[in-house]
Amino acid sequence: MEELDRVILQNRFLKIFDEKISDERDGKEALRDWLTGDECDFFTAPASTRYHGNYPGGLCEHSLDVYDMAVRLTETFSEEIRRRYLVLNRPYNRQDFMESLAVACLFHDLCKVNFYTMRTRNRNAAYVVDEQLPFGGHGSKSVYILSKYLKDLKDEEAIAINCHMGFSRSEDNSLSIGDSFYYSPLAWIVHTADSAATFLLDRSAEEE
Ligand SMILES: [Fe+2]
Ligand SMILES: [Fe+2]
């Protein structure tokens, strides 16, 4: 990815962050300061070492891909989502849902911040894992990091992030993943969007 494209993605991410997440959210500013500060490599990090988004800016690009896929899924299933909350006997407000969708999608892979480093061997540079915070889980680590800044993280946002890997990584969930998806349409949307962004989009750097 060209540096200019990386900056364009960063600006788009911050625009969605600024516009879709309410200023009332406790810790929004602290989260933004951390994201854009020197301690955090979110906007330059890759999304993986060898697979999707394995280049600088890959993590931000993937997070935006998941957001875009989730918005599309929400449009497709808008009526089912509304009815599902009715059945669950929980209030549904589309604007709040879209805010939670932005929170969960933009930050579902926060566990990959300060997680990769570039190493050169035999003149070949490649990303390797260099874990700075060995928390253990994948989704749960993202929830933990996000909650350090966003103090009013909602239950469904935390569930959606924790369960975003679905059945492929269930160590973060003591119940069946299905129970979480039954409880939270948001969680199912975020998981499905992550899966679509990972497996349907061509986001790999070419192998040398
Ligand atoms: Fe993930
Ligand atoms: Fe992801």
C-alpha cells in the first residue's frame, strides 16, 4: 500500500470515529488521543503476518472493511434485526445500533496493536509476532484494551468484539458462541462482517 493510500484510510477511519461515535461516550477523546499518539501503531500496523492485510496500514484497512461489510449486512437484514430485538424484549434504536456497530467493527482487532514487528532475514523483510501484552485471548484482549479508554463500553459492544471470531476461536467464550449470537444480533453481524472481509476480499501483499 502506498503511503498516501494509508493516510487516506487513516483519515476515513477517524472521520467515521468522529461522526458515528457520540461525543457523550465516556473516554472517546482519550481513545482518539491514544490511537493517534506515538504509543500506538494502529494506523501503521499490518492485519496479519502472512495473510490478509500483511502490509503497513493493513489493520486500519481491515477494520474499515469490516465496518463497511457490517453496514451492508445491517441494511440487508434491517427488518430482521428490528424484529429480533422485539423478540428479545430489548429496546432497539437504529442510531444507537449503528454507533455500537462502529465501536465494535473499528476496534474488534485492537489486540493487534503493538503486536507485529518487521524483521529482516537473508535480506527478506517480513512481519513477525512480537507480543507486547500477552493477555491470552484474541477478542477478549481487544475488549480489555478498548475498555481502558472507552469507560462506558456497552454489553453488546463487548460481546460482539469478544465473539467476533465465531466458532473458529471459541476460547474467549465459556458458553456456546451460538448463545452469544442469539443474545446479540450485533455480535452476529460483526462476526459475519469480519468473516466476509477476511475471506471475500483480496487484501494480501503479493508473495515475493
Ligand atoms: Fe480478529
Ligand atoms: Fe478482524
